[in-house]
Amino acid sequence: HVALENGAAIRPALQALAANPLVKGVRRLLQAESDPGFCLRPGFLEGVAALADFDFTCDLCVRHEQLPAVSELVRRVPAVQFILDHLGKPPVRDGQMEPWRGHLAVLAALPNVACKLSGLATEADLDLWEPRQLRPYLRHALDCFGFQRLLFGSDWPVITLAADYRE
């Protein structure tokens, strides 16, 4: 984690992280930000752009309502490789595909973004979800990103709210 919204002031923190060869990227949780355009604020854009100097990726943990702004962020900072966590948290609990489906396709059209397959069970009804409910979302992500730009994430330990590790 780095407070990317602090712009150029994060460089010392990035330098410290870069000293550890196991660190490959930064994740700044955006899902709790009330402003869907938070990621387009000048300081945040400057902080994200600085990641390129360290060859760090930027994980995007966002809600599906934030995907349009995230697509704009990815467009504005083409030198950074982005990873969308949890498929952008689609509205699985409601069984809705739109507007998430369209927003994900727009984001996937950008070459500097990959998508992490994780976290869907916790977006469903925690007690009543079934694998069949997740398939349309997984299929759409595969159709949009292809196998080359998809990653698996366990979402552990958060997944334990809805399933055990094996599930």
C-alpha cells in the first residue's frame, strides 16, 4: 500500500518498496472512496504515474460503479500496467450483468490492464451462492481479457466469509 493520492510525495515510499525485490506493485483500495472519480484527481494521477519509474503494477480494487473512471485512469497513464481486482466487483448478489458488462469490455480494450479472477463469491449472497451464479461473470471476463490477461487470486482470507479455501 502507498497513498497514491499524495502525488510526488510518495517517491521515498516507492524507493523503499523498490529495495525489496519481492515487491512488484502497489494496491491502493479505492472501493471505499465515495467519489467515483477519486482516481482521476491530479495527485492520484501523479502518484500512479510514478509507479512506472519503479516498474510497479497498480492493483485496482474498485466497485463496478467506479469502472468508467478507472478506464479513464488507465487511458491517462499508459506506462503503468494495471490489474483489476475481483473483476471490478460486479453485482453478483443482484444477478445483474449491466452496466458492469459494458464497462468491463471498455476497460479490457485497453492493453495495459489485466484482470484478477477472485472475490466473486463474496459479492454474491454469502450463505446461498452457487458456482453457476458466478459463471456468467467469469465467462465475460474471459471473453474480454482472454487467457493471456487473466490472473487467479484466492481472495484469502476474505473468501472465508462465503466459502472455505477449497471451494
